[in-house]
Amino acid sequence: MSGRLPPTGAWRVADVRAAESALMATLPEGTLMARAAAGLARRAAEVLVEHRGGVYGRTVLLLVGAGDNGGDALYAGALLARRGAAVRAIMLDPDRAHAGGLAAMRAAGGRVVDAAGGGGSGPGDLVARCRWWTW
């Protein structure tokens, strides 16, 4: 693999990791995660504006997986919380939560909620999940 993936399609895990590794070697640490989080937060804000009239005062529920993909979602949650959204996160694998992303979300006012309780008072205005689909 050349370090680049085609713009659309489905890719094998090994191909994605190879492309990410090649790109990460040329960028400062954390750049790809920051880009992914900013993209997710931007798209979530667009959806909230379009369907709910804005970001401020809206409720966002994050379904957060383990590792770096979960970190993307948590950092996006932090960005949305800074824009005035009430951000709640259900941790799908709490023992493997991305520590930096979790700290950033909490520092911005986001909170972790219990999955068994349905995340609090319903799903909210937007449910966001960040996950690669791979095989």
C-alpha cells in the first residue's frame, strides 16, 4: 500500500493501518485524531443546526468504543460541549477508554452516563458514534 487509500470504499484493517502509519510518520503526534474529532464535531453541528436549529442547548449522546476511535468521539464531544451542547457519553468498554479524550470531554463539561440506564433522559437531540468498519 502506498500510504494512501482511495477516497471511498471499504478497506481491510491492515491496509488502513498501513496508510495511517505512513501518514502519522509525517505529522505531529495527535494530528489525525484531532482531524477526525473536528470532522465528527463539524458534521454533528451541521446536523444539529439543520434539524434542531443550533448546537447550544442541545443534547448529544456519544456511543464510545475503545482506543483511538473512542478518543475521536470523546474529543468531538469536547468540541461540541464547548459550543454549548450537553454531551453525555456511554462507554462501551470503560476499561479501554481513551484517557486523553475522556479527560478533554469531562473538562469541557461532558459526562459519562450508565448504559444500563439508557444514558439518562433518552437519546437526546443527536446520537453520535465514531467507528471504523473493518474486517
